[in-house]
Amino acid sequence: MAYGIQLPVQSQSTIYAESWEAAAGPDDLLAVARAADRAGFAYLACCDHVAIPRRLASAMSTVWYDPVATLAFLAAATERIRLLSHVAVVGLRHPLLSAKQYATLDHLSGGRLILGVGAGHVREEFEVLGADFERRGAVLDESVDALRAALGPDEFPEHHGKLYDFEGLGQRPRPAQDRVPLWVGGSSPAALRRAALKGDGWLPQGDPRDRLPAQIARIRELRERAGASGPFTVGAIAEPLYVGAPRWDVGRRTLTGGPQELAESLRAYRAMGVDQVQVRFRSRDRTELTDQIAAFGAGVAPQL
């Protein structure tokens, strides 16, 4: 089972951000990315919001680094770790614009992009950018099809749909990968169907352990009915972790313990059919976080 990490610092929602992140910056992002690369993590993930309305700012904060710029910055400082948008709200932008940005990122990084996409949830973002919030699910459905074409091998991609129509327009550089993996985020019935029928993987949105087996079974059922074939990556987001015995209050939901104990707990995800698990560590500063990443890679990961 592969393991990845959502970057700290670049998004600072009060749901998960640690207090030290408020004063952190590029050097901290670099240190975390390099630590994860050394520790064998499969990917670094970066969220996407353009602008946060005042009514949500106290909870979500307004700190949301741009995913393409951030992942490109970290690509140059890492060697093998993949770069995941978790998730890009692609309905906010024309597919050719998204394709230009992410194809360039894949080209510059030597083929390390995983494009995670989602419908979005902040009405004001859509309205100010002239995007359709009410029909964002349908927009995402067609955007996925358009992005498949625009991120494919053809220099002059072609797509003819209800919302987007293009041909005869060239875009280079092309992605380094023959097929950029496209993972679909979300846990609603519509998101599950979209992931099963249009995606190469599924990124759940906060599903607890007891809900995952039914969600995974539904995806398998949809794919079987549609005759879908090819690799498909099922993801999960683990509870907060702390490797070892913490000497501070890490919260009652945090999984703590030695490598064997944590590995045993995380292997339950694999038994459900999960292929990759996203982990997050409690920390009081950058050094504690990078130490946790190293401890996980050395002790827990080999047992997964």
C-alpha cells in the first residue's frame, strides 16, 4: 500500500492546520517535501482555492497557495515523489487553460503529475470567476473528458461537447507521461459515479473507516457494470498520526504508538481494498514534522 501526504503550510484551514504553520513559508515547504521524498512517500498533495469569501475566512483562512506554482516549485527540489493536485477545482477554468498549466508541470517534473479533480464547494469563487456553481457537477464531468483529450499525446487536441468545443489549437510542451493519471475527489453518489466511470482513481473526502467498504464496493459495482478496465487506485485519508509516545496532547482522534502498532492499524485500510493512504502527522514545529515523516518512512512504511 502506497502512502502520500497533504502538504502543510500551503492550505491553513482550522480543521487541520497546526499553529506553527501560520508563520511558515517556502523554506518549510521545501524541508517537508524533501523529507517526504527521502522517506519514500508516493506523492505530495496540494489543494486549490482561488479566493475565500469573508463569511468562510475565519474557518478556512485565506492561505491557499496555488497548486500548480507550489508543485512546480517543489518538483525542482525533489527527485522521485509524485505531485498531486488534491483537488484541482477544474470547473473554475477552461480545460485548455488547466491543460496548459498541468501539462507544463508534468513536462518540467519528468512525468510526476497526478491530476486530482473535484467539483468545488465555495459559491462565491464560482460567481466571481463567471463559472456555473449550480451545474458544477455537469461541468466537471465534461471537464474530465476535455482534459483527457487536452492532456493526451496530440499536439492539437480535439473535444466537442455541450460546454467546451475546441480543435485545431496546438499546445506544447506535451505531458511527459503518455497518460496522466486522473483521480476524482469527493464522496457523494455523483462523485463516486464520476470516479468509477471517468477516473483512474478515487480520492475520498473525509470518509471514516466504517463507511469506506460500502463506498469501495459501490465503485467496483459501477465499474463492473460499465465494463471499465485498466488500473484504478482507491485512496483513503487516515486519522492524524504520531509515531511514538507523544509528550503533549495530540488529540483523542490521533493514532499513536510504535511502528508495528501504527502499521497494523493502517493495514486495515488495505484489507478494505485501499491502494494508497494519505497520512498527516501532528506536530508543534517543522522539525517535529520532518522527524515524524522520517520515522514513518523508516519504521511504519516497510510494514505496509
